[in-house]
Amino acid sequence: MNKSLDDFVADLHTRGFKLDDEAIGFIYFGKKFTGAGDQLIKMAIEATLKCQKRFDSSFYMSVLEELSGKDWKNKNEMTEHLKAKGMAI
């Protein structure tokens, strides 16, 4: 089952990635700004945390903008695209 964005953020918290209110607000700002769906937002968060080892709002927006506007079939396709762009995820 696909987790909602709220559940995903809560799950991150239980795994030790405690995002503050500012970061969570920025995540939802990015979602509204790009019109992206939850799966794409979750991928951008995951890529940000894996590459930066913390939530970096400008990096998150870069990843989100890179992934937005394309028709992705699944998470693996997004991951391969980001790796092809040089991200170590």
C-alpha cells in the first residue's frame, strides 16, 4: 500500500529523521508550487536525505523541479534518472 505524504513524514520521524516545522512547511510549499503528487514528493525528500544526510530545502526544490513535469512509471525510473544526473542515491 502506498503511504500518504503525512504517513511518510511520520515514518521518517520514527526512523530518526526528525524534520522540524519549517522543513515540513517547505515540503508542502514545494508540493503546492510544483503541483506534484505524493510519490514524487516522497522521492524528492528521500533523495535529499540520502544525498545531503539532512533536509536541505534548496536541494529538495532542485530535485523536485528536476522530477516535476515528467510522466514517471515508478520509483525505480525516478531513481535511475537521478543517478544518471550524478546523484549518489
